[in-house]
Amino acid sequence: MNFQEFSLDSRILAGIKSVGYTEPTPIQEQAIPVILQGKDVLGLAQTGTGKTAAFALPILQRLSTGPMRRIRVLVVAPTRELAEQIHQAFTDFSRHMKVRSMTIYGGVGKGTQIKQLRQGVEIVVACPGRLLDLYGEGYIDLSSVEVLVLDEADRMCDMGFLPDIRHIIKLLPAQRQTLFFSATMPKDIRKLVNEILNDPVTVQIGMIAPAKTVDHAIYPITQKMKKHLLLAMLEQEATGQILIFTRTKYRARNLARDLERKKYRVAALQGNMSQNKRQAAITGFRNGKYDILVATDIAARGIDVTNITHVINFDMPDTVDAYTHRIGRTGRAERGGDAYTFAVPDDAAMVRQIERLLKSPIERKRLPDYDYGDFVPETAVNSASTPSNQRKPNKNGRPAKKRRNRNGRQRRHSPYSRTD
């Protein structure tokens, strides 16, 4: 299938060609015709599968006719980075049209945003907080909104934006098209879907998990050895563009500084940075100025860099959903990618949850020629070859007894229970 089969405006097709798109991805192929019919859509797909174009292209088709210089489309996103990414997609696809798009988010002055609103735009891509501020101050009129898009809705729920989302929905016309896109579906999001979507068409591409083109591996290690392992890994294995995730802003800043001292082209991305510095880090990473970006989870939903070859979880994410979105930064557009996770003993429970999501064990690896010192990971069973409900025979050829603690309960596995 090709994009011409959607009967899109020739100006939109020219925009598609200019960004190098040739064939629609599966979610675009399924979602675009439904959105063009004006129906509400619940879109569920792995990150990196082309969700933005799946709603941007049919929206631009709607805007190819009708009134101009009034807000007809509102896209709500959880982070500034994602808002900028969506805005850029609209800008790229509409470069041969007169449609105007703008972003609204906090962390920057209101003056420029107010000026753009007064000049008139058709598309607003906004984060909830600043959007409500400008509405409350009388600077934005939402009475003409024809299409509402909630992108990465699960992340907005995680960040505590659900009350703001409900407030925003009350400000919009009841007669509108609503497009709801997410990679995961927690309970609160399912409830919101039932409340705001009108007889929606569900478009789901595969299981809600990292792309199948990504290879996963766990590197058992101690907390103190993580940095040394990372440096050795960068020297031995990882090439191309690398995204490293840490749990805290402090660690992201310090790790980036340490890598810079080792002469790596690296930038940090974390919440205490100004918007200008955050945007400079992302732009520099996208354009090749930096080979490595060290980020907190703030970046997991806002980096659209096709050529990321490796995602390294320097720290284990707090949730399975966070793992999905971190890993979703590589293996995009059906390209291959590697996901490496540094796991300490306390990460055992999260490892098991991630493996349940993937429906397979994650390979445990040791870095070749790396000096682990006194640290020796357990080497009991490689679950890639032994089912989890079977036990390795003992020396007498009988199934080994389950190891139990003093209370008679079965011991939990550590993340090191399976190594190569």
C-alpha cells in the first residue's frame, strides 16, 4: 500500500514525500482511513510505530478546507519534548499548506505563545498546565475545536495530569472527533476512554510491548560497578547513537559530565534544565552533534530519533510501562536496536515483570574481558533453554528440590539466576 491510496490532498502528499516516507506503517494503514471518516479512534501500538503520522495526516486533510486562523485541532501531550515532536511533524507534513501549528507548555515565557495565539493558528499542541493557565487568563479560545488528540495518555496519567485532562475536556465543544493514542492501557486510562470516546474504533498493532526488532539483554552488576561497566561497554560494544536512562536528575547530570571527561560527545537531559537547554540537547542528539544522550524518564516519550542503536538502562525503570517507553526509543520504524539493562539484586521483581510482558526470559550477559573482581553472578539455570516450571536435575538425575528459606517458603530468584 502507498499513501496515494488514502486520497490525501496533493499538498499533503508532497509533504510526505519531502520527509522521505514511502509506505504507511501498520497503524497508519489502519487508523488513517477511520480518522478520515470522522470516527473516534482508540489507537494502541508500540512506540516507534508511526502513531504521530497516523493522526497528523488525516487531520491535515480535514484542515485542507474550511475556516483558517482559528483553533480547530487541539493535541494534548504530557511533556514539552513530545509536544515539540508532534508540532514538528505537523510542520513537516504541511510545509506546502498554509496551516499554522504552535506549541504551548511551561518553562518558557508566555509572551511568544500569546502573540502566536493572537495571530491565529489552526493547530495547538499543548501540555495541560500551561494550556489551562492561558485559558484562565483569557488568551485562548477553544470553542472552535473540531478534533481533540490525547497522545501518550498513559504517561499523562502517570504524571498526575488526569484531573487537568478532565478539566480541558469540559472546555471543548461536545460535538468533536476524539483521537486517543497510547502504548499501554492502565485502569484509569480505560475509564477515561469509556467517558470521552463516542463509539470508538480500536486500532491495535501487536501486543503493547517494545518492538520485536529490539534485542534485550540484562547485565548483572552491583551499584558501585555500574559506571565502570558502562565505560567498558562503550569502548567494546556500543556504537552509533546511544540513549542512556538514569533514575535521577543528579545522576544524569553527573554521568554525562563523567562521560564528557572521557572525551565522549555527550549531553544530559533532565528536568532541572531550562527549556532552551533541553531543546538544544535533543536537537544536538538528533543532528549528530552528540553521540550519547543521558536522560531521565522525562525523555522517554519525547525523543524521535530514528537512528538510536542502543538504549542502556543505567538504572532499572520503576514500572514495566516505563521500560516499554524507554526501549521504544530504539528499534523505531522497523529498524533493529539493542536494549541493555544494568540489574542489581534488588531489581529481581521488576525483571520478572518485564519478562512476563515480553513473554520470554531476557538473556543474561557478561561483558567480555571485563574485570568483575570479586563479584560473581549466580549461574544456576539459563531459562532461555529450560522452562521456568522445570528444575535442573541434581547429580543423581532427580529433579533438584526447590530452595527454601527458614520459613519454608520458596526463595525468590535474583536477577542473576540465569546467565550465559
